[in-house]
Amino acid sequence: MNEPTRVDLEVLGHKLTLRSQAPADYVRSLASYLEERVAIVRGSGARDATAALILAALDIIDELFRARDDVTKRDDHVSTRLGELVALLEHVTPK
């Protein structure tokens, strides 16, 4: 397992230092993504920085939950299809 490294960030005007096992460039890309999403929210009318951050976070969490649901549905579909394939193979192969 990789040792955590220090990553210095500035997010929405706040300087942060965190330790992460992820590469620093990846962590910085996450911060950049968050800033982009906050800018979109602010562009649609939210002027308060805290409210914009919360709304952006809720939007990102919604995206995450929808992606998880899609993966679960896909996995369920694959399991069903594999079960059908196994049943078909058992039916056509000699005992």
C-alpha cells in the first residue's frame, strides 16, 4: 500500500493540506472538478458561496447514487443472463 502524501490545495479560496494515498494530480483534479461544479451552480443564480458548495455537493452525490444504481442494475442483468446461459448449457449438454 502506498504511503499517504501531502497535497496542498486551494479550493474556492481556501487553502487546504490533506494527506492522501491517491496521486497528488488526481486529488488536484478532484478539487478542480468541484470548483467547476460550484461555478455552474453560481452561474445559475446561487450567490452565496456556502449554498453553492452545498448545492454542487448534492448534485455530485446525486450523480454518484445514479451511477451506483446503474451499476447494480447492470450487474443484476448480467447475473440473470449468466444464469439463463448456464441453464441452457445444462439443458443441451449430455449428462
